[in-house]
Amino acid sequence: MSSGQLDDEYDREEAEAIAAALDLTPDELNEIEYTINEIANDDGLVYAYGVEIKEGAPQHILDRLAGLPRRGNLVLIHLAGDAHDADQEQMEIEMARTTVYKVKLYNIATDEVVISRRMATYEGAAKMGGWPVEGTGHVVDLADLEPGEEWTPRDFDPTTI
């Protein structure tokens, strides 16, 4: 088998795994444009994958994806075939959670302190130029944070998760 054939085989197997994780057929998956995003912690441990569906996807496919877990515009999936032992799985479960807080920010335009529409970890609050509001912490999945960031999407409500 040539290198090109191996690449084609790998791409086909990957597409089949993604289609299965999205509960779609390979033909339905071919109808949409998408990208796969790794969702990882600060140490680089990948704990989830998110599929970003590009604009223009047929409505019947969007309807099929509507019931799947989401994080913003990403449909969260688990790709079968990843071998996990019980200790590694427990470690990933423990590492896949963090605490976010309401964040106070100084608004230079109004010379006022305001509450951000996002919640953030301590590190995220500092990156935003703000500080966490003590007593407002909520433990959330890392998948609830914006990909690659230390804060949630705007208007995040941790009581609905």
C-alpha cells in the first residue's frame, strides 16, 4: 500500500468515526463542512473534541445534531477507539472540571466597576484585567469554557448545566 493510499484509508476511517460520533452516515457528513477542535487543559491533556459546523449545512442535518451536547458553536463528541484505563479515565474526569466566578471589570469609558457578562477562573479574570467576585464560584466542566480560554461565553448561566 502506498503512502497516499494509507492517507486515504486514515481519512476514511477518521470520517467514519466522526460520522458515528455525530450519529450521521458518512454520506450525511460529506454534505457539511466542519472542523475538529481539540479541547485540552493547560497541560495539553485533550479531554474532548468539538466539531464546528460551518455555515450552509442542510437544515435536516442541523436538526439531527440539535440533541447532541454542545459548547457554544461546538458539538462535543467522543471518538471511539481511544483506549483508557480506569485510572486514566478517573484522572481525566477530575481534571476536566474547574471553578469559575463572576468577574468585576473596570470600565474606563464610564469610570465604573461593572460585572462581566462572562464568568472566569482566577487566571481568566486576571487575563481579562479584572478580579473574581468571592462567593460566586461554580464548578463547571472545562468544556464549558471558551476553547483555549479561561472564561465562559457571554451570558453563561451555570445553573442551567
